Amino acid sequence: PRTEPEIHPGLAGVYADTTAISRVNPDTNSLLYRGYPVQQLADTQSFEAVALLLWNGELPTDDELEWLRVNGRPHRPLRDDVRAALDALPPGAHPMDEIRTAVSVIGAREGEGESLHEGGATREENVARALRLFAALPAIVAYGQRRRHGLAPVPPDESLTYAQNFLWMTHGELPDPVVVDAFNRSMILYAEHSFNASTFTARVIASTLSDLHSAVVGAIGALKGPLHGGANEMVMHVFDEIGTADAVGPWLDAALAEHRKIMGFGHRVYKHGDSRVPTMRAALGALVEHYDRPDLLALYEALEREFVERKGIYPNLDFPSGPAYHLMGFDTPTFTPLFVASRVVGWTAHVLEQQEHNALIRPLAAYDGVPERDVPVSR
Ligand code: CMC
């Protein structure tokens, strides 16, 4: 007898493959990148070193860091073709549409589509492409913000680290070390998170033996949604809507009465708290002190306390990172593109892994439409 297939909506609880890149353990609220706790990496490493760890499996030697510097830094300036494509978009285009377009232009110029019929790129070529993209994204994100504010792009500074240079290209001035440290931590914390929706999208695309930039373009589309990366931007809208800490209670009463989802809370995997939050919350605390904004922290704490009390649902990484990016001087539409600049490392690491032991990702669907029928004769 035929048994009915078991359906897993949203693939919740389904293991689709193995991965050696990161381990999320919701029972202990822990997240490991290649075996290392992400909190320790955020406390001690540069984002560049973590990128090499995720791609290669080990923390880099000095020579490997030098390889990253030599091969990445020439790709920091905003390319003319990318700028022309961005300038051709309508003013007010969504920043995620901008960055998706930019990655598409870069992919076409990399010429990787042309090598598909020859078996596609080698791992080495793909690591080099991942590095070039990683190096090119800050200029695109920074230009997006500057363009919105009528400002000219700022050329990169070769002498600066990734985090320093990103802030430099956004603001045109050298940031305080407190700000650089908070930004570097956020980039490390956002870099990788196992089979989340955007990474899985990238793996689906890679599994057809399509190219690396196509996988990243698809992943950006998945990240854009408010249930995923779009939440960090929405968190800031919530802060703006509430205004001050003493308004949290009545605001929450009304929002929950309307069955609104409160952005920055909840997670598909973590049900007792997100492993990345304490590190980002500490970085937010340092920024609040640096910029003397206790009002923002009061609002953060009041919303966290009251929402957890009422719903028993904990904040995710987007909750502290939203206000942290605000304090760092990023405008709200830039928040999700910042997530892209970081997660591109995880996505590309997963593309490499998918290609190493590829199986086409092609699940089944149980049909529940109308039964078979004949097309009416009169047609
Ligand atoms: N506000 C209000 N209720 C919530 C929230 C929330 N943020 N999150 C979950 N719930 C409720 C939900 O309404 C549901 O209630 P009920 O069982 O009565 O229908 C229950 O909790 C289970 O939620 P779910 O949406 O079915 O769970 P999920 O595992 O599919 O969702 C989630 C995870 C992240 C989509 C969801 O928690 C959510 O929409 N959160 C807000 C958006 C957000 O912050 N996203 C960022 C995710 S983490 C980092 C990232 O990817 O950027």
C-alpha cells in the first residue's frame, strides 16, 4: 500500500546535508565557525582572518593574510561599470536591489558564465572570486548610502583594515577605534549561520553547477525579506516608531493586539536565545557609552524585557545590530546591505563546499491540486 509522504513545511527540522563550515547548537545557544566559538573569534580576530577561516577551514598564517591583502585591496575601489549600473537605477531603488544588481554586473565581468560548458571554475578560481567580491562590496554599500545623501564616493585607503576602510568609505573620516571594533564584531557575527534561507538558496543554485556570482545574487534576494536579513532594518523602524523607553508598554500592547510580528525577536533554530546576541549587545553598550546615548539603550532594554516577559521569545542578532549600525552612522536602508557584505563569506564558503560533494538539490512536492481531467472538447 502507498503511504502518504511526510511533509515538512518550511523544511523545519529537516537535515538536508552535512556541513563542516559551522555548527549551530540551539541547546547550548552556541555557534562554532570551523570549531571555534564565534564569540572568541569576535573578541580576538579581524573579519579578514575569519573570512579565510570560513573559506579554508583554518585560521590564516601571516602569509595567507598577506595573500588576502595583496589580492583583495586592488578590488576595493568602486568600478566604473558598477557605478554606471547603480546610477542607471531609479532614485529610491531598494538598496538590496542595488547590491544585487552590482553583484550581477561583477559576475558578468568575471566571465564565469562562459566557463560553465568547460566544467565551471576550479576551487582555487572560486576562492579568488570570493575574495574579489568580498573586497568590492564595501564600496558598493558605502556608495549607496552616500548617493542617497547626495554625496560623492570616497576612494578606499589601502593602508586601512577592512573594517576601518568600510567606515572610511561611508563617512569620509577615520572612525574611532570603539566604532571600528563594534563594526568588526558585527561583520564576524553575521558572516555564517549554517543552512539559513539565503545560504540554502546559494547552495541550491550552486548544486545545478551554476556559477558563484549567480549563487550570491540569489542569496541576496532571499536575504532581503523581513523574516531574514531585512529584519535589522525593520528593528530600527520599530525603535523610531516607539520613540522612548516609557512608550514601550502601550506600543507593545497595541502591536500584539494587531498580531504584529516584532522584528528582531524569534528564530527558527534558537528557541532559548541567539548565541550571537550577547557579543553584539556588548558592542552596542560600548557604542552607547561612546556616543552618550543612554536613551537608546533604555529603549532597547525596555523592549527586550517587556517582549520576553509577554511572549517568552528572545532577541536575535538583528535586535542589537540595528541600533548599533544606527549609532555607527549608517542610515537605516543600509543595514541589510551590511549583512550582505558580511554573509557573502558564508555564502561563498557554502558554494565551495557544495561543489566539493555536489548532489543536485531537487526535492519532491506532494500534489494536492485537482485530480486528472480531460480538456473540454469545445476548446
Ligand atoms: N513577534 C511576534 N510573534 C512571534 C515572533 C515575533 N518576532 N516570532 C515568533 N512569533 C510567534 C509566531 O507568531 C508564532 O506564534 P503562533 O504559534 O501563535 O502562531 C510562534 O511564535 C512561532 O513562530 P513562527 O514564525 O512560526 O516560527 P518560525 O520558526 O517559522 O519563525 C522567524 C522564525 C525568525 C521567522 C520569526 O521568529 C519571525 O518572524 N521573527 C521576526 C523577524 C526577524 O527578526 N527575523 C530575523 C531572523 S534571525 C537573523 C536573520 O536571519 O536576519
